[in-house]
Amino acid sequence: MAKIQESYDKHLKDFTDNKIAQSGYYRVCGDIDIARALKAAQATVIRNGNELENLIFDISTHHAKKNKGKYDGSLLPDDRLFVKYRINKKYLSGNKGSEIDIVMFTPKTIYVCELKDGDNFDTKKSSGEVDKLDLLCGFFKEKDHLSRAVTPLVVLWNCNDLKQSSFKDARARSWLMRGRDFAPLINVDYDGLNLIRKEDQVENNKYIFNLLKKIMEESQ
């Protein structure tokens, strides 16, 4: 789990009182210190996605894993796991370049995966993810001289029941997968990874409690 203290310290340095006072966070509560705490909390939530990817790379026991791969004009025929895989715009005709959270090449299948920490997405965001995966799966099918199956996946890491998820694009219902079911595919101990994040969660709880206590004491 990303650390709230790291986000707070960064924003304390980067955002002056005057800058925070112009933010939507301040307009919500009318207090600079609370507004800064709210901003740090949101920044931490956003960072959690990247932190999850990093943990997956660190913990995976896949025999051939690589961080931040890049398409160089040919696709790998062997069994390999990439956490972050970039396709530059020169290979995607008429489109911008694109980055995928996880790509795994196996002898028979190429898995193209978007990883989500939560399971709640609005219609616009869901549709954007589907369009992106659809485009990239078409790219891999076209470029793969082995004619392997290309499987798109939207992995909802902390979803217990896919029927209860709110990924609002019907085109991708068959692409959805729980993190617990995805983890064995990439050689990750699901419970072990979540335990690491839970330890950080306890630290975050303590930090935000003490921060709010300090704010309240100083406001009296």
C-alpha cells in the first residue's frame, strides 16, 4: 500500500498555503490543513495502482519476468512476463502510443491485461479501457507470426465477486477476472502480496489519525 505520509510530505513541499487555498479540497472544507490531508489521501489512492504493479513484479516467481518492456518490431515466441509494456505510436498507425499494465507471452497465448486496484468504474472510463484493449489485441494478432490466441483481461485485484463489480461496459464482461484468479497465472502469491499491503494500511491508519489529531489540537 502506498504511504500517505510520503504523499503528504511531498505536497507540503510542493503546495504552498496559498496554492492549497485555491484548490477544490479547500473549497470542500475551508481549512488549509485538512485540505492538504485530503489531497494527500487522494494522491495515495492514485499511487496505489502503480504500487500494486511494482509489488506484482517483485513477488512474481515467473522464471522470465521483466519490468517495463517495449515492442521493438517483433514479438517474443517464448514464455515471458512483462509488467508494463510499451508500444510506441510509430507502430500504432493513426494512434498515440500505448502502455499496457501486464503482457504475458506463452507458447500458445498472449495475455493482454489491464490491472485495477478496485472494481468500480464509470461508463466513460470502462469504455475507454475496452477500446484500448480491443485495439491492442488487434495489434498483437496482426504482428504475431505464430498466430497465437490473444486474450484480453481486465483484472479487478480486490474484487471478491465479479457479479457485484461495476465495470459498466458490457463488451468486457467476459474479460473480467478477479485478482485471486489472475495471480496464479503470473506466479504471484495473492494472499502474501495483500498481507504486505495490509501492513502499510495499518501504518497509514496510524499516520492519518495522528495528523487529524494534530490539526484539531492546533485549531483550538
